[in-house]
Amino acid sequence: MMRSTLIIAFVLVAVLSVSSQNSFQGGIAGGFTMTQISGDNLAGFDQFGISAGPFIRREISGAGAVRMEINFTQKGSRKIPDPENGDYNEYRLRLNYAEVPLLYEHRYKDIVFQGGLYVGFLLGWKEETQFGDLIILDQNQKPLEFEDLDVGMALGLYYEVTEKFFVSGRYTGSLLPVRKHPSGQTLSQALGGTFTEANAGQYSSVLQFGIGVLFQ
């Protein structure tokens, strides 16, 4: 996993080194994330984190361009206790990824719309309650781990404040489970069950907001 991440990072740095050519642009962007995990019986984008990294882009037409990024992105889920209503339960899940989005961009005046796919390489994770670390077991009584890869879709836009500075917003969502259901149920099995029985695992949903700078 780490070897793949290093290879991707090396390729991006190599491409950035030739971004002085007119057909390429390099830059860096960063901001904060609001995330949730579907399938954990919690609701709301309550886990906050960061997402930041370099990118390259190349125009392929008057209004279109392709863009590749490598980001450190934090995802997860959180339940906040509510002592006033007798709820003292607390839960927090933190997932750290090296994430590689590949996007198509379309410009309309000073607004650029984005859409595409991403692959995330899991760097580490931590799951805990108010009592400490939480270990969830599968049907074989083994710790239920998260998948090494997170594959999903991305939709977003950014507004060019100046030629080199922009503000952005983006939604990303997993297309494959980031963690399987404890029963070992597959997606096809879940779709064949009832709504109450169907659970193909857990999926990430992320709202990202940030700023960025173009090098040229």
C-alpha cells in the first residue's frame, strides 16, 4: 500500500517539475472536511478533519481540463454525547488516507465545475468510545478491519478569486464499502434482502471546503 502511494507521489512530483510548460499548471490546495459513515446507525457530518495536497492540471479544450491530485484526507464518524438528555455515549472514528482524485473540469466564466473518481490508500485508523479503543468483531470473532482501498466519486466546484487564488467545495462518496458488514454480507446479498436486513457495509461521505493557489 505504502509503495503504491510513494510511486504515485513520485510521478506527481516528476510531472510538477515540468509544469513550467504552458500546457501544465501546478498548485496546492487545502481545507477542512466534514464527514460521516453510512451503515454505522449515526447521521450527520459530525467528524471534522483536514484535506490538503498538491495537484496538476492540463487544459484539453477552451473550457475543459483534466486534474490529478494527491491529498492527505481525514474521514470518519462521530457521536457527540448529550448529557442534558441523559445520553453519555460518545463515539469517534478517524480514518487517514492518501487520496488520488482524477477529475474532469469545465469552466464557466470564473467558476470551474469538477467531476471524477478517486482512489484512497488507508494510512491508519482509530475507533473509540468514552471507554477507550473499540474493537468490533466479525462473524468469526476476528477484529473487523477497514479496507486498504477506498474507491469513490467526486463532484465539486471552485471559484477563481484571482488568476492564482481560488476557493472550493467538493463532495466525495465511496462506491465500495470502506468496511464490510460483520456478517460478511456482500452487496448483491444486501440488495436481495429486505430494507431492514440489507447492509452491505460502511461507506464514507465527505464534504470538503478549502482554498488553493496556482503556481502559474
